[in-house]
Amino acid sequence: MTTNFSEIYFLKVNQVYDFDSILVFLQRHAAFGIEQVSKTKYSRYLGENSKLEVSLKNESSLRVAINSFKSHKAILSKIKNLFDTEHNPKSLPIKTGVRVIGSYDPFETSVSIILGQLISIKQATAKLKQLIRLYGQQIDEQLYTFPSAKDLLAKEIEEIGIPKTKAGAIRKLSEMVFTQELVYSQTADIRATEQKLLSIKGIGPWTSQLILMRCFGYKDAFPSNDLFIKRAIENSLVNESLWQNQRAYLTHYLWQQAAKKF
């Protein structure tokens, strides 16, 4: 889709800000037909011939280009969440530009996280691509919209080649979102939300912590049974106690360190 952007905005970020690492993360998890990520920018199709692009203007601000009839204020709020622009890195125990990557579409991200259980990122994004192509709305050869919770309520998601437990978890999550039993909000009661997530068969502590982290803005989310995190803690590579109330940043920091070794 060729787009002439109607509005340009600049979002302040606190230094230090590791924009490159954020793009690497988003590129590895990009949703087929919806997100495109290069070494310098993040692009997202918003439906209805709308699009946005995010790039780094300078070391202290992001450049956000939007072409959409939807509320630009709402779009910018989602961008702030996705790129964690309002975090103050001085609050962390070490000097790092790490950020907690959020979500532009929390339901989309939640489904992606469920698909990613116990498999590689490459395998997970391949399954996400299959799901989008099968149940999403195709706009043209390259563009899709992500299926809604209503779209996935009664679908035989197993047909994309995933276990029944995963497919069932996605269907149950879709039902809870559709009926508003589960409402995505940055001000949600975290403990109550965690219990709702854990009540879904097929969602365990790792999945629930990642959904709380990325989709509900919980900055102390900590998937302690994650392989890389478990190894780091067991080998005393970090002092978890220094990151209390901010362990989501520790999570991303450890993932970054692990990624450098592979």
C-alpha cells in the first residue's frame, strides 16, 4: 500500500533509549500482513487504507507518521504503550536503554504469545501467519487485518497444526474478550486478571506473565520459568531483588543478553 502520511508527530523518550533493540524484537515477532519492521522503522497497517510508521527522529524522540481517519490521540496512546516511551531508565539498577515492549493490539499479541508456547519464535510467527491468512480479512496480496475475538470464537484453530490445548486456549480467550469477562486495560486489577488468565486451560504462568507484561502494562511481570531467565538466576548473573516492581525490564534485559550469544 502506497501511503502519503497526513500527520507527523514527535514523541519524547527518556535517555537512554535502545530503539534498535526494540525494532529487533518487533521484527522477530511481526504479524504477517499487518506489521513490517526494518532496521530503521516500524510500520503497521491499521485497516481502512490506514497506516502508521514509527522511526527515530533523534536520540530523544520518536517520529510517528499517521494516515488514518481514526483518532490520532488513541493511535498515539497505543504507540506510547508499544514503545514504552514514558519509562524513566534512571529508575533501573543498571544503566540500560532496555524497554518493555507492549502491544498495539492486545488481543493480537495475546494470541501470538499463546502460539509461542514451547516453540521457537520462528515457528510461532509461522503459525501466526497461518492463523492470519486463514481467519483474518485479506485486503490485497500483502495486507490483512487480524481476526477479532468474535472471529475466533468457534473456529477449529487446530487446523493450522497446533495442539488442541493451544487452540482451546485461544478460543476461550476469544470468548472472554468477546463477552468482556476479560477487558484489556492498563489499569486492570493485575491479580484478578492473572487468575482469569490462569483459569484458561492451556495458559500457565509463563503465558500469563507475558500477557500481563505486554498487554496490560504490568511492569513487574516476571516469567521466572523462562529458560534464559531461569539460567541467569541459577547462575547468579543478576540480582533479582534489585529489580523489584520492575522485573519486566529485567526480563527484557536478560532476553537481550541471551540474544547476543546466538
